Amino acid sequence: MTRAFRPALLLAASTLVLGGCAATAGDLNTRAPMAPSVFAASPDSIDKSQTTQLPRNAVPRNYKIEVTPHADALTFDGKVRITLNVTEPTDTLTFNAADLAIASATITAADGTSQQGRVNLNTDAQTANAQFAQPLSPGLYALDMVYSGKINTQANGLFALDYKSTKGVDKRSLFTQFEAPDARRFVPSWDEPDYKASFDLSAIVPADEMAISNMPAKSTTALADGLKRVTFETTPVMSSYLLFFGKGDFGRISKMAGNTEVGIVVSKGNEEMARTALDDEAQILPYYNDYFGTPYPLPKLDNVGGPGQSQFFGAMENWGAIFTFERILLDDPAITSESARHAIFSVQAHEMAHQWFGDLVTMAWWDDLWLNEGFASWMENKTTQHFHPDWGADIDAVGSREAAMGQDAYATTHPIVQKILTVEQTNQAFDSITYSKGESVISMLEGYAGPDVWRRGIQDYVKTHQYQNTKTDDLWRAVEAAGANGLTTIAHDFTLQPGIPLITVGKAQCVDGSTKVPLTQGQFSRDKREAAAANPLTWHVPVSVSAGGAKAMTVTAGRTTDVIVAGCGPLLVNAGQTGYYRTLYTADQLARLKATFGSLGAVDQYGLLNDSLALSYAGYQPIGRSLDLIAAIPANANRKVMTEGLGTLYSLYEMFDGDAAVQAKLASMIESRYAPVLGQIGLLPRAGEPVLDTTLRPSLISALGAVGDSNIQAEGDRLFAALQTNPSAIAGSLKSTWLGLVAYNATSAEWGQLHAMAKNATGSVERATLYSLLGVAKDKTLAQRALDLALTDEPGSTVSAGMINAVARRNPELALDFVLAHLDRVNALVDSSAASRFVAQLGSGSDEETTIAKLDAYAKANLDPSARKPIDSAINGIRTRLADRPRIKQEVRAWVAGQ
């Protein structure tokens, strides 16, 4: 699953089947005696030591589901026959069900005898019990149920997305979203990842609509009343959360990628905008077949696009039928930026990696969710670097590390492998530790093992465990067996405990052309620095060091480790930036790195800047040392390094809101350093220009305009005026940039014009972008208008939450107060899996002490104590920021005065 995508508005096996063949939809309520061979004993493959919320007395083998959606009424009817093994005598079967009404449950034994069950629902536990008068002996059974459910308006279970077609007609499409535990909203099921089974799905849908699922359609039968039944081929054995169903007024484009048909399914009329995604998909699949050493096993791989958005995720890896919101799948020339086109590739690379890591091989329980998400994030980056080396994916990997450390530096963090006990804890596990720290640790371990050994281990892991469930240690064993001796010790340190190692560099000595230096290991902390220093966690850290010659790699052991490296030049620790740790240099060592900053590779420049800034903000060193590095960024620096410098200065500019004198000096620095760069690359894209120029331009325009550059503001006003009569006045790749600047500085009249543009937009990508832009206004009156508009039907039920989030970017207290005052109405606009995180996110940017009490009161009134993690993290972040802010501002003032 890809986390929610938020583009910057500013700054940018064999299958057991009853009767020996797949049952048709009409067979689902037929309970004739079955052939005895069908009921031959089937082994229980479930690990009873594994965490579960269900009794371990039955194992599903196959689901035959027929679903009839009633889209207008937002309800559906369902029938299911579950072939299952009863593994021990029982009179009760317990399975998952949420928001379902089960009308009947009948179980049939091998001899054809059947009995009705009495069904009891446990709403809080999201389970149902089917109790039978006669005990069930161990063996194979068929459990038939008739049930009904609701169609949601947010992305949980079976859900609806409303939109306007390209011809302006109101439309409604249906999709499913089952990760983490929401297949139970679609079908009564053993809805835990360890219960793998095959699925036979049939759907009754309007004859003029397309139905799509994990597998190709096997048959289509015309029915009365303008309906048809579509029956899909049997899936491989897989976890329930990977099942997918969608139906609507879709169009599909496809091509062959080797022996596999790849396709993109989108709302009809948008097919041409999906060509970029289709070409990316066809390029990536053969690469993955080769890298994993196991060919993709399904006959087709679709990516299904849906309008709208989610505050929880951007895309989902359903096997053979990935779901992606259209705003990160369609290449709309009217609004899509170059960075968004890069995201089309990277999101597909992420979800397609899951087809092996997650789908073919699945973690046994949500404790090991990172096996899915951390690996897919790493593979996404690796694939981007392979096909598009000029996009700077190596630098993006360092950015992911920094995102993880931004959470991991606080006491409210958690280990990569974490204990999951409840549904809500599962939903909260989709965070930067799972994704970005997971990715970063894998990068470090690949560097330790070597790419070839690492890949052999991955290939052996996939082959050994295909169609099965695994735990993290299964991966470590495979890579060690491939030749990475000692890897498990390192991996355990970084996955079973939280936190960030701190490598303090001691005094270096040059001896016979080599540098000898002691490295002392501690623990970096943003909020508990003294406690971490007094009693640090310990790690075996793979450390890469250079001093003007070849890099040396060592693994720390104990408190202090001596390193000898060729050369006597400036000492660089974490050379190549694949290590997951922070490095604290002496003042002299950092000064030498500053003096030679321009000669460092771009990835080391980027990593050094971020590392130094984090240490300064946390109080390990003066902030002036880090700002001196920012000032040392050369005019010809890699554009992503330049963007980092720009972003740092701009964030300081925002920090001094209300202090006109300091803001003026920071604005002058930004203009003097970065306006010439924009002048060099120009305001418009140039044919054949470097791609990083294209992606830098929006950041330059946004930051310069926000700090008051008169030329940029005038150009923004001119373009916005021209846009009112000429829809092509702004290049599509820059439209969100210029309109974001207008929205930020908007007058009431300009806000109204933007609102009219949003209402009249026909493309789902452009429409969602424009409505979100209404929320970025810094003027509180206009921000309030955006909040009020979000609670109307106009933006659409999945777009409104994005508007509220946009308001929180500039006015977090306003957005939080609004949501708390309208909590029931806002909860209806947010996926149930994201509710607590949504509130925490709104308040996390606040600089007001009162926000802490508001967040705490919300949690006490609405959340189980076990579900408070996002709120506690936000509160801790606010407290730490408020405590550190006076020191940071004092040091920044002093540095600015000296420039």
C-alpha cells in the first residue's frame, strides 16, 4: 500500500473446489451431497503459535462469493460458500464480519448432511459466531451464508466514489479496500493474513458497466432487468485483504509485458491520460520478473483508478488488480506536474513490488507489516534509480531516511517489528517507521551484504515461501544463507528495538597516509536527550567512512570502535549515506567538510545537510554550524541539494512569522541566492532541459513568491488574470504551482475565482487539486470559508478531508478547532482506518500550548488507550518544539545578523 499522496502546494497452488469445479453463482445455495473425494483430509497449514483474534479450530480453503451491489441505495447482497477444514471438534465457528447482516448460515458435511447455524454478531470484536446443534467433527465442510452489507462512502470495505464524467454527467463507481482488516465488511471470512485461501468471485452488475477483479473474467451471462453476471477465474491462494472488486463506467487500455497482459482501468474518457502509467507498468514488470527470479504468476495485472482521495492511502496492491486514486495514476496535461509524473512511476513500482513481497509471500501477522511496506518502498526507489537515474532517487532515499528519523527520534516511536493486538493498532502501523525506516534499514543491509548476495537471498526467500506466510527472521535466514554472515545480528538491532544510533567522531590522526579515528556510539534523541545519553540503546552499526581515499566499512562493537581509512582528507562518516544513524563531528571536522562541500557527491551533500540540521535542532551542536553548510551550497549544486537549502531557509522564514526584521533578512537571502537560479533556468520549461531543473522550478517559484519577490508575485497575478479568459495561459505542469501561490496570497475575489474554477473543472485530478488549493490561503477568513465549504456536498465526500488538511498547513489551530466542533460530520469524510491519525495530523503543526490539551481531551473522549499512538506522538512533537523554539530562534537571529 502506498501512503496517502499529498503533493506540496507550496515547495514542492492447487485450489480445492467443491464438486471438482468452480461453482456458478446459482450453485451457491445448493447443498446437494458432494463427491466423497472432495472431502479428503486437507492439512492445517495455520501456525497456531501465531497471533490471532480467532479460534484456531477451522481453516478456510476456498471462498465462492456472489455479490449484488445496489449502488444507488449504498447496499449490497451477498452469498458465500466457504470450503473449510474443521481441525478439532467444535459446535461453533467464529469468523470475522463487520457491518454485515447474516440472514442464514448452513454447514454441509462430506456425506451431504447439513444443519442450520444460529448466528450471533459481536460488533466490537468485528466477529460472528455460527453455533450448531450437532458438534462438527474434524474434516472438510461447506459453510453457506446469505448476508447483506452497506456500501461506504469512504475507502473501507466496498465503497462508492462519485464523480462527474468527462461529459459532465454524475457517475458512481464502486471499489473495494480491504487492507488492513476490512474484507470482513464485504464477506464473512477468516480475515487474517495467515488464513490464505483461493477465491471464486461472481458479481451481478448493470449490463453496460465493467466489473473487474483480481483474475480475468471467465464468463459473462445476460440477466433480466438490464443486468449481467460476471464470473471471474479462481485466484491463487492468497490472504483475504488482497481480494478486489470494482464496477463502473470504466474504460481499459492494455498491452503485453512478456507473457502478462498489463492494463489500466479508469473512468471512461480518461484512457489516454493513463498511457504514461501503462507504459511504466509494462516497463517495470519484466524487471521484477528478473530481479525476483520468480515470474509474476497471474495472467493479467491491472491498475484500477478511482476518482477522489483518501487520508489513509494512495494505492493498494490487490493481487492482479492494484487500486490507485486517479490523481496519482492519470497524467492530465491540464494540471499534472513533472514531479507528479515521477510519482505515477514510483507508486506503480511500489505496488507492483508488493505482487511478490506481500501477495505471493505474505507476512503471517501485522507485527511484520514492514516486510510488505518497507521492502516495497525500497524496491520502488531501486527501480526508479534503475530506469531513471537522472531523477535523483538516491537522494530521495536519504529523504526517506530523514522522514523515518523524524518520528524515530521521539520517545513515542516504536520498533519496525511491533506488537499488534487490535484492529486500530493495525491501522496505526502504516507510518514512517514501517515504510521509511524499513526502506532505510534494507538499504543499509543490502550495502552490508552486497547487492549480489542480497538479491540471491531475496530470490531464495521468494521461491521457498511463495503462496505462504512468513515472519521477518525468514528473510534474514535466506540472506545469511546466501552469504551475508552476521546480518541477522545487525538486522535484529535495527528492527526489534526503536531509535537512532548516534556516532560521535573523535579526534582523528593521520598516520602514514591513513586516518585513524575513534567512533563512539550513543543514541540520538529529539525529546529525551539526557536520558538517551545516560542509558543509550546499543546497535551493531555498519559504518562507512572515507577520508579522501577508498571507503572503509566496519561494524561497531561496544561503546567505541577505532576505524582506519586510506587518505588524510576531510573525514566523512556514512559515506554514500546508506547507514541509519546520525553522525556528530567536532567543530573542526565539520568546518573542513564545509570548506570542501562542493567536492562532495550530491547524495553526501544532501545527507550531511540533513544530519547536521537535525543535530542542531535537537541541541547537540549550534545551529550556526548547519546554516554555514546551507550557505556553502554552490550555485551549480545538484538541484535536489539546492531545494534542500531553499526549504531550510524558507522554513526559518515561516518560523519568524511576526518578526518582520528577521523575516526581511531571510527573504533577502532567499531572493539573492535563488532568484538568479530561477533566472538561469527560466520561468517556463525548456525542451531538453535537465529533469531536475523541471522539478526545481516549482519550488523556486513558490518560495520566492511566498517571501514577497515582487517579480514573481506580479507574474502570478498576470497569469491568473490571463487564465480567466484563456484556459491554456498557464502550462499544465506549472498550473498547481502558480495557482498555489495565488491561493496562498488570495484576496476574497481571487479565492472566489479559484472556487469557480474548482466547481467547473471536469477532470478528477484537476478538480481535487483546485479544491485542496482553496485551503492553503494564509488569510484566516478565507481559510474558514474553505472549512465551511468542506462540510457541504459540493467538493465530494473524499475530497473534503483534503481541504481540511490543506487549511491545517497554514492554520492548524483553526482546522483542529473546526474538526473538533464538527467531529461526527468530519468523521464521515475520513476513512475509519485513518480517523485518529487525521486529527493528530491536523494538530501536529501547531505552536500553541492549548493544542496539547485539545488533542488529549479528544483522545480521552474518543479513543481506546491502545489507539492513542498518533495523538501522543503529535503532543510530544508540539511539546518538544515549544521547548526548543526559543533556543533555535536565538541562534538563528545571531547567525542572520552575521551574514
